[in-house]
Amino acid sequence: MGFDKFCSLDSSDPFWDWNRTWYTANPDLTQCFQNTVLVWLPCLYLWMCAPLYLLYLRGHDRGYICMSHLNKAKTAVGFLLWIICWADVFYSFWERSHGSRIPAPVYLVSPTLLGLTMLLATMLIQYERMKGAQSSGVMLIYWLLALLCATVTFRSKLLQAQDQLSTVYVWRYTTFYIYYALLLVALFLSCLTDQPPLFSQAVKDLNPCPELGASFLSRITFWWITNMMMTGYKHPLEEKDLWSLNPEDRSHRVVPQLVCRWNAECQKVKRVEEKTLYSPKQVPHSEDKDGRAVEESEILIVKNPQKTKEPSLLWALCLTFGPYFLISCLYKIIQDILMFVGPEILRLLIRFVNNSSAPSWQGYFYTALLFICTCVQSLILQKYFHVCFVSGMRLRTAIIGAVYRKALVISSAARRTSTVGEIVNLMSVDAQRFMDLITYINMIWSAPLQVVLALYFLWQNLGPSVLAGVAVMVLMVPVNAVIAMKTKTYQVAQMKSKDNRIKLMNEMLNGIKVLKLYAWELAFKDKVSEIRESELRVLKKAAYLGAMSTFTWVCAPFLVALSTFTVYVLIDEHNVLDAQKAFVSLALFNILRFPLNMLPMVISSMVQASVSLKRLRVFLSHEELQENSVEHKAVAGSPHSVSIVDGVFSWSRTESPILKKLTFHIPEGSLVAVVGHVGSGKSSLLSALLGEMDKLEGTVTVKVADTGWVAYVPQQAWIQNSTLKENIMFGQERRDSWYQRVVDACALQPDLEILPAGDETEIGEKGVNLSGGQKQRVSLARAVYCDRAVYLLDDPLSAVDAHVGKHIFDQVIGPQGLLKDKTRVLVTHGLSYLPQADLILVMVEGQITEMGSYQQLMATEGAFSEFQRTYSAVDHTDNDESLPKSGTKGIDNGSATALAGGMTFTSTVAKRLLVRSRGDDILGVLENFFCIFVVWLSGLIKLQQSSSDCLRQVFRSQPMVFTLTSTVQEHTKLNV
């Protein structure tokens, strides 16, 4: 009764009247209900959503939108609605002071609350503009809800004006009609989208995704994708037709978030090394009985640290993608509730059909309500799947990026335990399983909720007989649990076989040339087939288990319905399956079918994802390269560009050091040559400077300049599958003059003239259409073009000819080359380059035994002199190899000696010239082949003369002495 007086002072206007609202042929709501609930409901919605919406806008600032005509219209309509509401408030005050009838409190409270809400709506419109929100779902739902509530009042006022014209208040009717018209305008304006904000990514992008700029209605109906569908209908889609990714979905934003969360998890559980400390100290004040000082030994005993738990990758994933994924949970809850509204409306509709006295409008009402409920359920379900697919895409992108980044920084010791096949599987198979799981992961809690609600409504409909169906489902749970555990075991075995197979296939493809030349196809085919057969056996067993699980759960709804109906009919003879019970129960059983069918698939996906999660966690937990192994200081400070002090390095902390007691300082802009025998640690020294080795002791400092950090040229050139120009530029900005200087200095200009498209020639995988020297020169040109402060060159001249190497050294590496002002560390075996080096480091068994200039090292008669003599002797031996000795033989073997000696010498000269001709200089190749032809022709002439003399002496039976002295001398002159 108190609420009735709030609406009317004489309690003549009740809050609710069933006879007026439901049991009548022309239903209508009471004035009290219209002035309270229908007015307060939209206001309550906006005031509840406003704080969360403001926080969302603050955290998602997309820029500033200039005041447009649309925004001006929205603001004007909001102010007009605010004025209309306050006009009703002032009219109520005027009526109270001048009128004969005192208005009820509801005519003061409701317009005041509505006016404040309109002011809030207007402020939200302006705040959306300042934060770059082009369309608002919150405001559209508010205007729609306000319009629906006002529509009921609008109809009631029309009926009242027709039936009770004397009770009409002209002022309130007029203001309400204006209010209703403005609501229509506000709803229409909220369906439109505003212009893009200033400096947004959509303005810069040539083909932006229209989702961000689409209106709320376009997003919930997916109308924004219509243009893409029409384009695909007209012609097959091409890459240029595809839209750019949204900024929130790009890898440069998604991957760092997961990496940051994972690093935080690793820091939480990082093990701290604890050591036992021993510190003896003498306490002068403590004396024994004889008056001698006592030595007090303090020992800190530390318990063996317990094994801490591993970092949780699952928690890192939840923290990274959980907030956005929770939106899908909200959608799923609403969709599940609306799913059970349908059977209840169906029950009411069947009851209406059976009741002939019910008003006809109730049938239309139930039908319309069922249609609206189904439409809303469909829209919410599609938005749920959209959020799940976007979350899965982001999750997969983040996992692939994290694995790829980890593969770049993993230590050498950890790399031995992770094969290439395993890393490929982690980025392809395991990441995809998370994307597949995320779509239906909500079924873990949604399926039991749906089952419980379905059984509850079935209990209301059929009574205790529904327990028979529950018993059937309970009996199926242990069977599927056993199947799931067995499936997990098979999944682990399958992934191991897949890793081995991909590893073997990768090795085969890398060495396919050797495999073909040795005719090992059948042997390796048997190896792959063996691994594949074992994998297929596991897949076959897993498929049988999956089929069994699917069969049991597909049959579950039928068995549940059959057992429930059977028990319902048999337990009581008065139980009759009429239309209402049968159709409603079947609708509930159909709802029950989906969670029971999806549950085994979700359990199987979770089992597979758990295996993948463990594999990813193990890989991401591997030891990384030391971040502080190399210090990169600013240019100001010490004059040395590269320095190592007391450095001890190893490829693994558990192994003995490879490099020991390294101490040297390299001045800025100097050329340093590193020499030594094979296996002395020259390449390892460069790896230590790059930070790829574990630093056990000492300090390593590499200065950096404004031009960049370090450029590295490995022994084996790396070529990407792209054009020659893109291989050299490698993503750097285009500088034509510098590019031409680099090409000329690296002796690539003759090669560009030979290639069919010049520097635009497409280079095959691993540089298959380039020679070894060309690949090495392209790799060197790439490093030179980057223009870095420090250059680490791992014997780049070993794969080129002597004259080409001399050209590259003079034009690039040497004191007058392009890198003359850079710090260069050159590993080389070329003795001719050492005199031009500013500093020479001589390495023997991982240690620097000598260090100094060329003249200093030659004067010391140490390891460098031995290295010099060794390689000089090798060169001298190569120059004199296979030369025939002069001498005289008898007639019996002289001819044979002459023939063998002549052929051996000629073959030797030809081989040496062929070795010299290995290069890319066309004139040099032609010149060398011409020399080979002259040598062979001269040898044949001499051999013919010697053979004729031998035969002549045989027929004359006279001894003959045959020498090759003159032949050797002539061949030697020709060679020179």
C-alpha cells in the first residue's frame, strides 16, 4: 500500500493489476507501473554500466574525433531530452503551488531521475568522442530499452485519450510525445557510426579492417564483412583483397604480452643457488683454561633446497588472454539461460492451445516472444564464437612468437635437447591445438550447467523418473575417464614419433643431394616408413578409442530419454505422456544432447592440450644465452672498441672451458687478424664476442656507435629466398650510391652482369643458383651495407679466388677499404693479409699465445713464426707436387718412364691451373683454360716425339737413353 501512495495520494492507482494486465482481451499496464518500472529500468541500466564503460574508454583510447554533424546532432538530442525531463519536474512544482490538486511523489522523482540520466548520456556521448569511439553498443542498448519502455506508455496514453479524454493532462501528454519522438531520433543516430579519430591506424592503412569503424548493429550482425563476401563472389580473393589485421591482433602487440607474463612466472620460481659458507675468525677475548686464545670457526649450514615448482605457462596464458576471454563466458551464460527459456515458452504455448478460453493475443505474444528469444540467442551465440576464435587466434600467434623468440636465444647446451622437428611441431601442431581447444573450453563448466538445468526442468516435468536418465549418464563417466587417460598416453607416444619423423625428414631434405648421389633412397624410405608405421599404429588405437567414446556419448541422449520415459510410464498408471510433457521433455532432451556430445570432444582436446602445454613449458624453460655476457657501452669512455679481460668461455656450464685466459684490447677503428691452426678456437672467439657462449669468468666489452651494434659474417653464408638486392639490403632503407659502392667493392658487379635479371634475380632456397664464392660475397655485402660499428669476419675470403680475395681485402677490409674507419676482427688463413693488420692474435688450443704486429711476431720466433713456416711449407709443397725427376733409363723401361712422366707432369699442371681457375672472373677462367690447352698440346707433341724415338730404337735393336730434362724445362717455362 505504501508503493500505491507513492504513485497516487488516494491509492487509486495500484502498482499491478492482473485483471487489467493479463486476464483481458485488451491488456494494459497500470499508470503506477508505467511511471516507475518503465522509467527506472533504462536509468538503472545506464547507471550500472556507466562506471565500467568509462573505465573501458579510458583504457582503450583510440584518438580524438573532431566535432562532426553526427556528434552535434547526438548532443543536441541529449540536451533536448534533458530539458523535457526538467520541464516535467518544474511543471510538477508549479502544479503543487498553483494547482488545486497536489501531484503524487512519482511525478517528481521519476522525471528528476530521468533528467539526470539524460545528462549522463549526453556526457557519455562527448567522452566517447574524445576517446575515439565511433559507435557505442552501451548507448544503443540504452536508447533501445528506453524506446521499448516508452512504447508501452505511448500505447497506454493513446488508449486513455480515446476512452477517458477528460483525464488527459495536456502538458504531460505533450512533453511525453516530444520525448518519444526524440527517443526515436536518438536511437536512429546511435545506429550510425562516426568518422575515424585523428592520427588513427585506419587513416594510415591502405586497406584497414572495417570492423573497428563499424557500428554496433553492424558488428553484432556481422554486416561489416559483406563487402568481402561480395568481392569473393565476383572473383577469387587475392592477397590485395584481404584487410589488414586489427592493431590488437598483430603479433608485435600480442607476443610481448605473453613473453612478459612468462618471464614474470619464471622469475617467481627462479632457483637461488645456496652455498655453504665457512669463515674462521679469532676471538681475542675468549681464552681457555691455559690462557690461550680460542679460534672460533663459524659454519653456516644450509639445508638442501627443495625442488621448487615449475613456472606455470597456463597461468601466464590466463593472465594474458583471460580478461578478453571472460567476455565469451558472459555471452555463454546468457546463451545457456536463453536456451532453457525456449522450452518454457513452448510449454506455455501448448497450454494456450489447449485452453480455448484464453485471449488470442496471448498466442501472438508467446509466438513473438519465442521468435525474439531465438534471435537474441543466435546473435549472442555468434558473438560468443567470434570472441572465442579471436582469442584462439591471438593465443596461437603468441605461442608461435614465444617459441620462435626462444629458439633464437636458447643456449647451446639446451639446443642439443631440442631438435628442429620438435621446434617445428611446437609452432605448428601444439599451437594449433590450443586454438582448437579455446573455442569449446567453456563447455567444461557450461556442459555440467546445461545438464543440471535440463535435469531440473525434466524433474519438474516428469518427476523422479528422470533419475533413470541420470543413472545412465553416471555409468558412462568412468568409461570415458578410462578412454581419456588412455588417449593421453597415446598422444604422448604420437608426438614423440612425430618429432622423430620431422627431424629425419628435415635431415633428408637438407642432404637430399648426397642421398641421391649415394642411392640411399630406399634405405631412408624404410627409416621413414618405420617411424610412420609406429605413428600410424598409435593413431589407429587412438581413433578406435575416440570412436568408442563418441559412440557412447551419441547414444547417451537417446538412452537417457528412453529410460526416463519408460520409468515414468511404468511407475504409475496415472502417468500419461500428453503433448505438453512429451514435446517439452523432447526439447529438453535435445538441449541435453549437445553438452553430452561435446563433452568427450572437449575432454579429448584438453588431454591433447595438456600434453602440448607440458611440451611448451619444457621448451620455454630451457636455459637461455646470458644477457650480460657482453657489455655494450657508449662510445664515450675507453678508447678500446672490443676488449676481453680474463675471459673463460664454454659451450656449456657443465663442460670444460673451450677458451681460457683471454685478455686483449682492440682499439677503435683497427684491423685485427686472428690466426691459428684448425681447431684452435678462432670461430669460438667470435661466438664469445657475440654472446653465444657461456661466460664463466671475466668481462667482455663491445662498444656500439650511433650506426648500430655488430655485423657478423659467418664461414657458411646464409642466403634467404629472395632477390639478390633484397639479400644485400636486408630490410634496410634504400641508399643507391652506398649500395653501388658496396656491390663494386665486394666484386659483385661482374656477377650482376651475368645474372638474367641483375640484382633483381630471384635467389633459390639456400642460394642454390649461386656459387660458393658468390654466396660468400653476398653475405659480406649484406654486412657492409648495414654499416655497423664493429665487424666480426669469420674467414670470408676462404671461398673466393686469390685475386678476388685480394680485391675484396683492398676495397672492403683493408686499410683503404670501405670499412677502414670500423673495428674489424678478421679470422683468416691468408698470410698475405697479415702485414696490413694492425694487431694479430695467435691462438693455440683456446688460448692467445702471442699478440702484436706482424713485425713484432716475426721477430719473437714463437707460435706465429711456426704457423707462418707451416703454411709457407704447405704452399711450397703444393707448388712442387708431382714434378718428375730427370734421369736416364735403359731401353727396357725408359719409354714407359717417359710416357708416365710426361703425362704425370701435364696432369699436374692442368690440375693446378684448374684450381687457380675456380672463381667468378670470366677473363681469368678463359685465360686459365687457354693455358691448359697449350700445356696439353705441348705435352702430346713431346710424347709423340718420344714414342717415335723409342719405336725407332726398338726396330734398330740399339740401346737408347731417354731423358725428360728438356721437356720439363719447356713445360715449366710455358706454365710461367
